[in-house]
Amino acid sequence: MSKTEKTELQAFLSKEFPQKNFLIESFEKNTVTVRRIVSSADLRPGGTISGPTMMDLADCALYVAVLREIGIVALAVTTSLNINFLRKPVAGKDLLGVCKILKLGRSLAVGEVSIYSEGDDEPVAHSVGTYAIPTDK
Amino acid sequence: MSKTEKTELQAFLSKEFPQKNFLIESFEKNTVTVRRIVSSADLRPGGTISGPTMMDLADCALYVAVLREIGIVALAVTTSLNINFLRKPVAGKDLLGVCKILKLGRSLAVGEVSIYSEGDDEPVAHSVGTYAIPTDK
Amino acid sequence: MSKTEKTELQAFLSKEFPQKNFLIESFEKNTVTVRRIVSSADLRPGGTISGPTMMDLADCALYVAVLREIGIVALAVTTSLNINFLRKPVAGKDLLGVCKILKLGRSLAVGEVSIYSEGDDEPVAHSVGTYAIPTDK
Amino acid sequence: MSKTEKTELQAFLSKEFPQKNFLIESFEKNTVTVRRIVSSADLRPGGTISGPTMMDLADCALYVAVLREIGIVALAVTTSLNINFLRKPVAGKDLLGVCKILKLGRSLAVGEVSIYSEGDDEPVAHSVGTYAIPTDK
């Protein structure tokens, strides 16, 4: 199980998500940060960023954090996601998802993602998700 | 608390979600069914419908079911969502989200949504979500 | 994969949970109902049944529903549980947990449990849980 | 909103949970740690600590962390709890639940709890819960 390089993962992401609105920001020892570029299509009337945009980021940050550990396995799939919306995101700012893996088992990975409006210290959402890892890889 | 008419709600939905990919299918006594029109932008390489597309539908079906009960209150917001992905959706089919309200309190509503590929009996995902209802309405 | 008999499962339950406060009430085609005998130790001051008592029942009803399908496999373990508390349970009544399996995969089962105070139609809690099934069984 | 003293909270806990198996370990700036004394009644055959024992601790640690912030309000109630079981707890050890509040709103608090076997660095479970705060307090 080798740590996949950031550039390789970014290339994979851009192919998997052709909207190209996810950028891998940083790879720390224990965390992965993914940026979701927010555009007008992600807003609801009134200027709020939609909930699904945050779920989308939570799912992607988890995906990146898991693939970083197990290598690029397109068949890894989300099996569950739980998200709590905490504060109203700032409309004109990108979102940052900071993912920490809680468990990396043979067939299941669990991680948590804190989501921030860029430049803000208090999370706008918090998510926990699980990924099934193909056991025949 | 009057039951909002289906056409009124559909008009509201189309304004709130300008992508216009949600259609209210049916209003039964206890359930609301919302169709998510699936297009190529919702697919991942390999033809799978993305997880966030299903979360998006769960969130919308809950929203419709809650607004049906409390009237059109744009300020109602999702506070949490939990989703389990159960089976691979059929790529060429729309998704149907069937929402049942579990609790309608003064300030909090809880509902569950079963998601199906059109024409299939077994759910592809199951979600439970909570909505905060503005108490000063 | 044979359906385990009710009496066999009840015997297993009474051994696994020596407090002997769970009774299998009914085995329908799609659902399993488990009774949680409520005693004074399960109450909080004021007469409310504690949240953990309901979680306990959700977990047990899921366990019974999964074992009914896969046979008695003591190594099946809960991997996650999500519960929403909907109404205050009736203090002097037992709780009934009605579990429906949403997915029975090779290595993962997902089910939902609606919890009722006996004699009441509206659920006091709703739970969704996942079970890992040992793949070498 | 004054921070409630640790001893006052411990006294309240011991009254609310007459089993007296919860001890407040520490009050840091951002976190609260609660010990669950594990006895033989909490074990399943084979020596595993039961899932509900961990849910019980998650719920209690959240309760303590919320009451610490809002003062002792017996009417604060859990509205939802999500838990992922990550590793097998060590049978002969107490459990420690470390709770961090993610949001403290006017009517809703959200917190996360990491659960450890005493002396072990890797969490055995991770939970996120929400509490409803009586608005007329």
C-alpha cells in the first residue's frame, strides 16, 4: 500500500469529476484538504451555498483521503455518509474540506471531514463517511 | 398549516433549483415522490450515477415533503442528512425519491427517503434527514 | 443461507444478552419485531426512557433480522448506527423495534428499525444501522 | 451562559444516571472527557464491550459537554446520534469519551465524541450527536 502522489491523484480527480471544480490543496501527515471551487451554479436564491455542494465536497475529500492510502482504485465506493450543517457558508468564498481517516480496514475505511468557508475558522459542516474497498484488489 | 398545492410547489422548486431537473411526481397521503432527471453530467466514468446526485435528490424530496406540510417557507434548512448507498443505480434511468415524514415538530422535521432507479423495486439508497423550521413563521 | 428458526434465535439472544430483556415478538416476511422489556433501571429521572435503551433495541432488532437471514453467526458486528429520537416514549410501556432489511450484501447488511411504545402508532425513534458479515463463514 | 463547575456537573450526573458508572475526567478548553467504568454487565460473550455501552458513553459525553456550556438544564434532549464502530475495544479497560462541541446554537447543539479504550491511542468508535436546547430557558 503506497501513498499515491498528489499530482497523480489530482490528474485522476480531474478525469473522474470532469466539472474540474475540485483541487487538492494539501497533503499533511494525517489530513487531506480539498478545495471546492464555488460558482454561481452552486448557490441557492439568497446567495447560500447549497447543502448538496457541501455533501459533494465531503464525499470527494473522503475519496481522495482513501485513495491516497490504498492507491488509485476507481472501484472504491462510498457506502454511507452522514453530514451535519453547522453554519451558513460565506457565499463568495470557496469551500475547503479537511479529511482525516479514522479507520482504514481491509474492506472498509471510515473518515471525517470538516468543511470551512475559506478564511473562516469555524466549520460550516461536519461529515463522517464510509468507503468500501474492493477486497480483490 | 395548510397543505400546499402540487403546482405551486413545483413552481417554487423550479425557481429554487434553476437546473430544473426535479419534478414532483406524486403526492400521496403519507408520501411525496420526486423525480431526479438524470443526465450525462450526473454520471461518473463507467456509467454510475454519482453519490452526490442521490444525496441531492434525498435533500430535495425532504424539502418538498416538509414544505408541503408547513407551506412554502424558503428559510427552512436541512440540519443533517444521513444516507446509505445500497445498490448501483441503473445508469440510463431517472431516480425517484419517495419521502415519508417521520416527525413534524414545531421547530424540527425528520423524514426518510427511499431512492429507486425508475422501474426497479429495490432501493438504491436510503436517507434520513432533519429540517429546521423557522419558529417565527 | 437458511432462515433461522425463531425459537433458536430467541435461545441465542437470551445467551448473548444475559439481562434477558429482549423478546422476539414476530417474524413476518419482511420484518422482525423485537420487544424490549422496560424496567425502572431504563428510566431517567422524570420517567423518560433513556436514549441508550432505544439504541440498544435498535441494535438488537438489526442483529436478529440479520441473523435470521444469514444464520447464527456470533461474529457479525455492528459497524454503524444512526438514530433519530422523534417523540417521548411512554414510561410504563415496553418498546417494540420493527426492523426491515434494506440490503443484504455479501459482506454488509443495512437495515432500518422503527421503535414504538407498545400500543402507540407513532414511532418514538427511527434508526438505520449497518452490520459487517464475516466473509469467511 | 456560564460554564458549570465540574463538581456540580458530576453530582448532577450521578443523580441522573444512578448506575454511577460515569465519571467526568477532565474539562479542557475545547473538550470534555468522560470515563465509562466498564463492568462484566457491559460485556458480550467473548469479552467484547457491547455497542450500546459505547453509544451510552457517546450520549453522556455530549450531554456533559452541552450542559457545561448552557448550565444544568435537565430538559436538554438528544435528537439524533450517529456512531461508527472502528476497532474492538479492550475488554478489561474502561472507555474514555472525548467530546468536542461543533456548534452551539440557540436551539441546537452538535458535538463529536471520540471513544478510546484507556491507554490506547486509536479510537474504538466515533460519534456525532445533536441536542435540542429548550428555547424557553
